[in-house]
Amino acid sequence: MAEPKPKTTIKLKAKDTSPKAQKSSSGPTVRTGRKPRAIPKKGEPLIVAEYLSKAFGKDAFALDDVSLEIREGEFVSLVGRSGAGKSTLTNMIIGEERLTEGRLFVNGWNVSLLKRRHIPFFRRQIGVVFQDFKLLSRKTVFENVAFALVVRGAPHKQIMEDVPRMLALVGLAGKEERFPHELSGGEKQRVAIARAFVHRPKLLVADEPTGNLDALYAWEIIEVLLKINELGTTVLLATHDRDIVNRLHRRVITLDGGRLIRDQEVGEYVL
Amino acid sequence: MLTFFRIVKFAFATVWRNVWLSFATTLVMFLALFMVTVLILLNVLATGALEVVQDKVDLSVYFVSDATTEEVNVVRTQLQSRSDVNTITYISKEQALKDFEERHSDNPLIQSALDELENPLQPSLIVKANTPDQYSAISEFLTSEQFSGVIEDVNLDDNRQIVEKLTSTTGILSQLAVWVSLLFTIIAVLITFNTIRLAIYTQKDEISVMKLVGATRTLIRMPLVLAAAFYAVVAAALSTALLFPVVNYIGPRANAFLGEVTVDIESYFFDNFWLIFLAQFTFAVVLAVVSSSIAMRRYLKK
Ligand SMILES: Nc1ncnc2c1ncn2[C@@H]1O[C@H](COP(=O)(O)OP(=O)(O)OP(=O)(O)O)[C@@H](O)[C@H]1O
Ligand SMILES: [Mg+2]
């Protein structure tokens, strides 16, 4: 690239950056891009990333010096071209990908130091949705959603109460006994969302949840995510769907070549 | 507790989903256990028979009828100084007669014949060696030139043949037991390993989703170990059950083969029933746990 990229991230203070310390010390995080409009009041920092880098091999950086902060209750879109590093970042946030450098706090967990044996307990506090749904093909819709609770050791009674409620929320009431192959792509993704949300996590990370869907179905999925956000859960949505991002009128973080190039409070898809 | 039930449920799902593989694995484990146990039982049988028979082997040294006690004692002392001789029993002319009379007390013909004769019997020594293979050396020593005047006959008991047969049988059996056990154990480990590997493969999606939604290592791994342990328990039960008819079959036949010597393999089996079952069970479970652990270590890395 001919033009030097503008440095768009303002780095957080380096001294004490645990999430606890941050709530007392920091004012509103300064972001560049469009001038912030009336921001609805948000809660505590839920994701704090400092100088995150991920190197595959020697000089191949999938993520390069990314710092950001996402607060409770936000709905954040993470956009960028293919290969920009969106999945790398979301995978880091869910503890699936190790970081090469930097520090990362999610929901009070220092993910950069997360021990393997702690990962299950960390996972239980977040919800994850992928482009390919990752449903269990031999299980019914009900069982797929229940599986998230079963694995957590939830009692039968809770499962019988929470799963139908969640299926109603995502608009799948009456389809409990279907198998994934009897569902449309949009419906499958709703099952996945129900599974990711059935335990009411504080954070829901969705990596291109609409990637396999037609535009119409795609927006329905986004509406489900918005509903979940209204219920208080922070949503991080990685996508490269311009229409969706522009229609959302929510915060947009733009990655390019592994760098955070833009962070707008009410953003648009600009690339 | 809830988690435990779910682990058991997942374990049965693993068994059921790969039902043919489960069947094959159980079968191979069963074969391994059964072969090993039968060989061990045969070994017990042969060793037991050997002990009984060994005790019956001896060497009788018959002196000429007019040999004096001194002459007998000379031979006796020389025998005693040999390291291969274990015990020596002296049976005098009179003792021999008494024994003979007793043995034939119900036969008046012999009784009356004996009354008329002067004691026709010879003094003798009964020699026991430390091990059966030492008898020929002792026998050679006694038939040498120096004793030809006093010793009339050296008689080796017939049991020696059976002993030799048994000694070689137990030797072969224990060797066979070691190799066959080893072979079958290796086969069983490989098969179980492969079954668990395939179970991991068929449940790949499940396992990745389990991890995704926060399943602990225990919840992912325990069902696999438990499935393998399940094969082990069934195999041990089958093997123990099949031992009943086998022992019933072997027992009488073995005794027929051994002739007058009897070793009660049936009562050995029943006396040690729980021990045998427990040993098989433990062996199979250890085998299952080890092989499934290797499979998991290999294929469930992350
Ligand atoms: N395991 C890996 N080994 C080497 N390079 C990798 C690996 N995973 C990702 N990368 C590289 O890291 C960069 C960022 O990948 P990432 O998957 O995060 O992109 P993305 O923004 O999610 O793209 P997409 O929109 O196509 O999903 C890419 O250049 C990719 O080639
Ligand atoms: Mg991606």
C-alpha cells in the first residue's frame, strides 16, 4: 500500500489493565472514526484486548497489534475482508486460539494465561456460533440445544424448562423433534444460537453466522442476535456482509491485514 | 452424581453406536482372557499332578537275603554322603515280611505258604532323590562293581515315566502360556485401541461440540474409558462362564490321562472362583483402560 495507514487505535494505559482495575481507572474509551453520537450507557468492560498479535510462522501476522475494549451490553460488528483476521480474533476471544503477543481479558478471565483445564469453565460463560452451525446431526433440535446444558451438568428439570423457552425465543417452537437435515439453513443457525444462548452467557460470539445463508434468512438471524442483545448479552458479530453492517447502525470494528484500522461507535462497512 | 449418570449414558452411546466393533472388541478380549486363563489352569493342573507324582517316585535297593546289617549300613552311609539323595528308609528283612503279611492277610494260601518257609524276603533301602532326573545317577552308582556282592537288585519305580512326561508338559505349558498370553494381550490391546480410536472418529463432531459448549476433559474422556471397561467386564464374565464347561470337560480327562494320580481341577476352580473372576476382570479392565488411554492421548490431543 502506498499510503501509510492511519494509526487508529488509542492504546490503553499499560500499567494495570485487569478488568477490575479498569472499571475504576478509565473514563470512556477514546475511539476514532466518526464522531461518537449519543452513546447509550454501557456497562463494565467485558472484553479488553491489548496489543494482540498472532503470528503463523515467522512474519505472517494474522493479527497485528490489536487493542480494543468491548463493554457489557454492546452489539459490535467485526468486519474486514477475507483473511483480515476476524476469525483469528474471535477464536482468541473464545479461548480456541493462542495468542502470540499481548493480553486479552474476557469476562474477567485472563485469556492470555488461560490454562487448558480452565477452558471448559471459561467456555460455559460465553456462547459461540459459527458459520457452519456445528449441530449434531443425529440429535433432534431439542437435544442439540439441551446438549449445551447436559454438558454443563444441568439438572433435567432445568433442561425441560429452558430449552423450550429458548426455542421459542429463536422462533423454532414446534420444531423440537426435527433433525438438522429437516431444517433450512436459517433454522439450523437458530438452533445453534439457541444452544449458544441457552445458558444465558454474558457474551455471544458469532463468527459469520450468516455466511451460508440467503440475505432474507440472514437478516432474520441478525434479528435473533439483536433480541439476545436486548436481553443484556453482549454480542460480537464477525461478518463481511456489508448490508447487514450498514443496516445495524451499531458499533463497527474494522480489521485489515490483521490490523485494527477503524473503530466507529455507529459504523458502516467501509473498505 | 448427575454427571456420573451422564458419563454412563455417553459410554453406552459409544458402545451402541459402534455396536459391531464393540462386539468384536469384546470377543477378542474374551478370547485373550479365556486363552490365558485356560493355560494357567492347565499349568496348575500339571504342576499339581507333578507334585503328587514326584512324591511317589523312589528307588528300591534290594540286598541279598543274607546281607548283614553292617553291610547294609555301609551302603547307606555312602548314599547319605551323596548330595542328590534326599531321604533313605531302611526296611529290614523282618519288617519286609511283616508288611508282606499285612498286605496279604486276606489270602490264606499265602499265609500258610509263608508259615512253612523261612523268611524269603530281602532287606532293602528306599531312596528318594531331590529331583526326578537324579535317579539314573544314583541307580548307576548302586549297580557299580563295588556293591555287586551285597546288592541284588536296584528297582526304579514306574512312576518315573509319568514324571518325565509331566515335567516336560509343564515346561512346555508354562512357555506356551507366557507366549500365548503375550500374543493375545497384544492383539486385545491393539483391537481395543483401534475401537476407541474409531469411536473418537465417529464422535468427532460430538466431541468438538462438547468442547465448544464447555465439556470438561472428564466428560469427554470418561465415557470412552468406560466403554472400553464395559467390553472388559463383559469379556471377563463370558470367559468365566465358559470356564465351567471347560473345567468339567478337562477335569476327568486329565485325570484319565494321568492314571491313578488325581488332581482335582474342578474343586480348584470352584475354590478359587472369585479370585479367577477378579483376576480376569482386573486384567481386562487394565488392558481396556491402558489401550483407550493411548488412543485418547493419540487422537484427542487438543
Ligand atoms: N492455522 C493457520 N496457519 C497459517 N495461517 C493462518 C492460519 N489460520 C489463519 N491463517 C491466516 O491468518 C489470516 C487471518 O485469517 P482469518 O481466518 O482470521 O481471516 P478472516 O478474517 O476470518 O477471513 P474470512 O472472512 O475468510 O473468514 C489469513 O491470512 C490466514 O491465511
Ligand atoms: Mg473467518
